Amino acid sequence: MPNWCESNLKVSSKNVEQLRQFVQHIGDTERGSGICLEKLLPVPEELYEALAKENGMPATVDWKINNWGALCHFAAEASWISDNCIKFVYSTKWWPAVEWIKYAAHVYPDLEFTLNYSCWEYEYEGTFKAHGDIHANEMRKTEIAELMFLSVNDKKVGQEGSLIMAFSPEKAKFQKH
């Protein structure tokens, strides 16, 4: 079961025409999503049948991690903040799609990308910015989201009787394992 990474991506530009081209290029009307990673950076067809040599996983998994920074498609809500700024809100499995944003910033050099992300289960959050081929990532350990492992009767975490407690800013989640 994946741990979800919450993402809030703002894309802005003084070049409104390029911003509108980008939004049209990445939109996925079939899935009802504002972003389709594959429309901008498609997975090579030959990888769908191949297995990665090192780990035996489908080759598409390694390719997606290396080129998108995320493993799957996702539904993104898009909303225009102004004529020259749009916001996308979405969740990805395990990591934010930083590699895809780097590629998008390279292809659309007049656009400025700011991604705020958080993955409470892995205890990190951050801000990634990209403009052309310049990018910066500030990742930090969260203070609010603490993952605590409690063991019952000296059993190891993951065995029956263990309790994992994950606290998020909105609510405490308890999962019995």
C-alpha cells in the first residue's frame, strides 16, 4: 500500500500564451485530470514488455521513477488563480513528481514552477522550484508528522500485536498491524 505525497503545484509566467499551451498539452480530458505525465513525457513503447535487469520489476517502473519521479498517473484538480498563474492539486505514490517538473521547465522555459509537497508517512515536506534549466529543492523533516512505533510484548514492528501510530496535522490515524 503506497504512502501518498500531497502536492500543490503552481505554474506561472509572463508569457501567457506559453502557459496556456502547456496547460492544453498536459491536460487529460479522458480521465478528467489537469495533468497527464505521459502527454508531455511518454513512456517508451518498448519498455512495456521489458523487465528491468536489476530487480525484475517491469522496466516502466524504473523509467517512471527516473523520468517522472512518480510511479503512476493521478487525478489533478486545476484552477486558474489569475490569467498568468494556474494551480494543480494532486497526490502521488511515495514521492513528488519532481523529475517530470524539471523536464516540463526545460521544454517550457518561460514558465515558473513552484511545487509544495508533503508526505506525512515518510516525515518529509518541501518546496521545489524550477524555471528553465534552473531548479532547487528544499526538503525538510516535518515537525508535525511523527511516526512512532510501539511494540507490545517485545515483539518486532510488523508482527501481530504491534501498533503503528501516525500523526498528521489534521487528525491522528491509528492502524493496527
